[in-house]
Amino acid sequence: MPETVGLRARKKLRTRQTIERVALDLFERHGFTATTIEEIAAAADIAPRTFFHYFPSKEDVVTADYTSRLQQIVAALQTGPRDQTPWAALRAAFLDAAIDYETERDHMLRRFRIIQATPSVAAHNLQVQARWEDAVAGAVAEWLESDGTGDIRPRLVAGAALAALRASLRLWLAGDGVSRLPDHLSEAFELLEDGLGSIALQP
């Protein structure tokens, strides 16, 4: 049974990756809006209804890896040693994600360009980020043994960490990934830790 389950899981993963790959190809070639789910299904050699077994919408294809990334970050917070602050734990978890992103530079650039060019995908991306903030804030609240009622710290820490990631990603991707994403992220976390009020008005 375990071997059968393993084979089934690998087959599902391959199908998911194929759908994602051909969809991004079609989005780049014909545009996101002009590409239909039927065209994606045909290119992936699946039935259109099978598409929805893997992705709720076309927008979800573009943000396909966000769920797994979020799970990794939350897991790092939930299992991390308690001899550090939640901010330090988040920094370490986000840096791990940044290193992974660098290994997928071309793939990330493709996603970024589609998000930037397509209002519906950009709006969906914002919704996904809001869910990230909720999940990270919940993990921080658990760390602080807070129920979140009247406690701004979990939401503030989560929001600041995600702002650091967004700013770093935008800078990295805008430069076609030539610079190092972990360096940008480290700088962002350091600036936030030191206090943005200390940033000089002039360079």
C-alpha cells in the first residue's frame, strides 16, 4: 500500500507540474486573459474538469507554490527553538525561502511578469498575501502564547516580515534576479529591526 500511495502521489505531482508549466507557457504566448482552461487542459493532455482537481482557477496556477512556502514558514515558527524571538525565527524562515526562490529565478521571473501585467492575477496575489499574513500572525501569537485579543504584536510582526519579503522580491525581480535575494531580505529585516525612523532622508 505505501508504494502504491507513493506512486499515486508522484503521478499527481507530475500532473500538477505539467499543468503549471504549460499554463505559464500559454500565458506568456497568448496572454493570461486570452488563454482558456480548455487550452491549458489540451496542452497538458488532461480533461478540462481535471484542471480543477489541481487548481481552483487560472490565477491559482500563477501563485501555485505559495501554499507550500507558507506551510514551511509556519512550520518553522511552530517547531523552532524558543530561545530566540519570533522576529529572529521569521527572519531565518524567510531567508530559507529566499534561497529557494533564487534557485527558481527564471520561474519566479515568469510569474512576476504575469502578475504585473494582469490585474486579476495581481488582485489574487494580494488576497494570497493577506492569507499569509493571517497564518503567520497566528503562528506568532502561538509563540507569544497570546490569543491575539487586544495584542497588536502578532499582526505587526507578521505584517512587517511580509513587507520585507515583498520589498525584497520586487527589487530582486525588477533587476531580473541579477542581485542576491537573501542580501536584500537581510537588509530589509535589519532596517526594520533597527527602526525605520533612523533611516536618513538622504543617502
